[in-house]
Amino acid sequence: MSYEEMYRQKFTTLDDVYSKLNDGDYICCLTASAEPRTFITFLHRLKGIRKNLHFQANFPTLMKSEIAGDEYADIGDFSSTFFPRHRVSMQRTGRASYIPVHLRNTGIDTIYHLKHIGKPANYVVMAVSPMDKHGYFTSGSCAMAMRMYLKYGCKIVVEVNEACPRTFGDTQVHISEVDYIYNSHDNQLNYFPTPDPTDDDRKIGKMIADLVHDGDNIQLGIGGIPSACAVELANKRDLGVHTEMFNDGLVYLCKAGAITNKKKTYFKDKVVTAFSSGSPEVFEYIDDNPGILHLAVGFVNNPATFARNDNILSVNTTLGVDLMGQCSSEAVRTEQISGTGGQTETVIGAKESRGGRSVIALHSTRDLKQPDGTTKRISNLVSAHPEGTVISLSRNDVDFVITEYGMAALRGATLRERARALINIAHPDFRDELTEQAKRLWLL
């Protein structure tokens, strides 16, 4: 049978796919350009038809309001391995919950859990690029755990999206692996343009860039601070990239000629990433680009894989740091607002790399809204995290901490040395208070 004939036999409509779902099914949706926009946008059609479905995703950008209302509660609930802020309200009503996981175990831990409770993952739904002449779709900018789900025996549903980039690596899906095919209703992608850096972002970005040497390998996240760092790195030469996420800052450096990957000691001449996201420019750059490899996250984010490249600088951000160096990066107390992601993995991987080092960056303060509607400025460097705070990164693994007031080098430092160094990069208005608190906690 030709690939075209197989395609015709498996082609159907979204409503037909919905009709195949059974009450209680577990449905995994991919992310980034592989997020099935049409499948998610019209989930409200299932009201009164299906109930108790469970939708699991890596980083869900949709479902902000489509079926968030109480009138759709019977349809089902949601879980994710990264928790966007628009899910917080659903978390409070019990319809959404976070899956604590290191990014490299995304997929593995889900499958383990489902096996443990005796429940299959019934469907995997993903947006894909159109089929090529060899019968292959691709999941575009999302490798993550896609191939693992295909091997697990789920029904595979693909939403053909003309805008989905065609990529290389662990993103290929053959027509023979697919159960159902339907077309996207709008052929659009979800974009995440990077916010313009603030003056403080630029100060921090400059300090981070000063740690980078020509020929180093870098891992950059997304946001104002990593974006500012990318601008400062434009004059560097022969940088390499091994990162969990390929984004606008890294595209900028590729186009500026700063990234060549020539000095990498593992996957030389290639950018290696588990997924890509950002503005339309990111998706245009990775489309049909053999220099960008999207590989399985279990491989990319394994600290042992990271460490096979020399001279890695890993850059991550956090919400708060205590005077021992513990980082809280994903939740406010027990309320999840983000995710662990690959922070721990990239930090440890960089530390194990020959010549490697890692940076945790944050602003020294933030404005906290009060019950009466006013705001209060608080320090992001604290003597000790409040009870119940989620710790994303152990004090044992933190290398450099940078704020707009300077850099604290923590690797190998005593608790006393750490406290002094972190107080010195706190906002001046809070340094005396932090010093007194540190003395009461026997840190000074």
C-alpha cells in the first residue's frame, strides 16, 4: 500500500476522533509547535457526551478558558509537568494539578505511574508538519518524550498543521505509526515573544556574559535576563549550544555568527535541544534546518549527556534564594506557578562538565500585592524560605548567584561565606535586616 493510500485510509475529522474517546480515557497532548490547537480549542463539544477524561501535557498554553468554567467540570481534569500561570485558578478548584518531575523524566514517570495504577495512556495527540514523500510527519519543535509515547502502545492522533516546522532528530513520525489524521482548523502556532529586557536585566546579563569565553557551550532559558545575556554575547566567537530549549536569544546568536558549534566536544557542528519555542522567528529558523537537532529530553537533559561537552555555562532563573543557597524556582509556598523543568539537570550537568559552571539569576526584589490592593517591595534573597516552600535546587549544586547588585560565588563556600556573599548582592535596603536574621540563625 502506498503512503498516500495509507493516509487516505487514516484521514478523518476532529468530531470522529472525539467520538472514539471513552469516558475515563487518559490523553497526552504534546507541546510547543506540536500542541494540537484544534483538538484543544473545541473540547467544549464534549460537554454532555464524554466525562472524566484526563488530559496530560508538558507545557499547556491553551485551555485558558475553553473548558475552564465550572459548567465543563464533568468533561475531566488536567495535569502537566510544567504549570503555566493560567492554570492556577483551575488548580484552586481541583481541576488541574502539577506533576513534580525532572524534565528528562517527562514521559518515563507518566508511564511508570500509569502502569502502577493499572491505567493505560489511551491517546497521544500532536500537531505535525505535513507528510513528506517518504511517509514522515514531524512533531516540529517538540521532541521531548514523543518517541517514548509511540512505543508505549497509545493510539496516535495527528493534527496536520501547515505552519508546523519540519525538523530533524527524534521528531519523525511515520504514517505507519499513526492511527488517525485530521487537519488543523487554522494552521496557526502559539508564539511566546521574549519580553524586552529591563535595565536590571541588562546589568545581570552583562555579568553573566563576562563569565563566557570564546568556544564555550551555553544553555539559556527564556525571559528578560537570558535575552539580555544573549545580546551581550553577540561578540563572542564559536559558541556551542546544548540546551533543553532553543529560543529567540539563541536564534539571535546564531544569526549574529556567535554560535558555530565548531568547538563542541559532543555533537560538534549541531545545536542540540529537546524543544524550541518563542517568536515566529524561532519556528522559521528551525524549519528544515539540519543544523538543529531536536532529541529526546531523556537524552538531552541527562546530566551525563550535558557533561560530555566541555566548558558549559548553564543559565537559569529563580524566584528566591535563601542565605544557604537553596533556590525556590517554581512555586509560591505550595501553590505551583511554574515547574522544576530542567534546572537541576542543567546545573548538575554543567558542574560535571570539564570547565563547566552554572548561574542562577534573579532580581534582588519584587513587588508583592497586599490584601488591601497595595503593593509592598520584598527581598528575593531571604534568610530562610517560609515553611512549605518548594525547593527546586539544592544548596549543594548552586555555583554562581547573580542579581543586579553583583555576583556571589557559592561553590565550595562555607555557610558563613555564603551568607556574607548573598547579603552583599541583596538590595541595600534589606542588607541590615538580612544580617541580623543570619546571626539569629547561626549563619553569621
